[in-house]
Amino acid sequence: MRHGSIPGARGRVRPLTLLQDAVLREPCREVTDFGPELARLVEDLFATMYAARGVGLAANQIGESLRVFVFDCPDDEDVRHLGHVVNPRLVEADGVVVRGPEGCLSLPGLEAGTERYDHAVVEGRTVTGEPVTVHGTGFFARCLQHECDHLEGMVYADRLEGRRRRRLMRQVGRASWHR
């Protein structure tokens, strides 16, 4: 039997911000208050991520311009990684560059081959302010880099060039969610 609660069980599902929302395009603010509001935000992030069937979610994707993200993501060996990082810093992104399909809950239904390193290390804090270091390889490394990009005001489309970028932006223009 599990001890403790399931992440997101006490959270509420919030509306997702979409590509055209300004909060996605600005760098997020550092978290300075590690109190109950932050704990609620993390719970809401998990609840929203699970409802949308994602593997990671940054706070600005639910309209909160704060440096926080959550994840429940497998690596290439199908090992599950579950957690959150407050005030994350991507301190390593190295190894082999792999182009793989990447999607985003803020660009629903779309994906494009995006280049990412196959190894990443993120340092930050837990919801209670304790230091945390998260190591990722393969698909999980992609997730960590993707979520750190969000907190800097970037989406994966910003990493695309040429034909891939033009094709994705045409798809965005035709998407039912795009204004």
C-alpha cells in the first residue's frame, strides 16, 4: 500500500494557456514564497497535467508566471520519473543531439521533430525549499529541457528552423484552438 498522497489528487484542473497567450512568451519570475500557495500550485499542475495526458507541465502553461514545473515522464528504458522543481536551472545539457517528435500541451495535437540533447541535469528546490537535483536521459532529458524552455518564455517551435518550422506554423494557423 502507498504511503502519502498521489500527486495532483488534491489539485484542481486549470485551463491550459495556448501558444498565442503572452504568459508563455515571457521569462517567469523566481519563487520566493515556499508556503501553502506554492503547494496548491504544484498540486494543480499535477492535476492539470494528468487531465491533459501530458508528461510535464510548467506553471506558465496554466497562466502562472512562476519558475515551477512538474513531471511524470519515462526515460528511454521506461523508468518512470515523477516530481517537481521550483526555480529550476538547467545546469547540464549534453551528450548526443537527437531529433525526435516533440509536442506540447500548449500546442495541442501538433508535434515536430525537434533536436535535444540526450542528457540533462536540472537543479532547483522542492515545494518546501529543499535543494533538489534531477538527472535525465533520453526522453526524460527532452522533457526537462522542454519544461526549462517554457520558464524562459520559449516553446519547442522556437527551436525549429526552415521547413520544419514553416510546416508547424502552417499547422498552428489551421488549428481550431488558434485565434
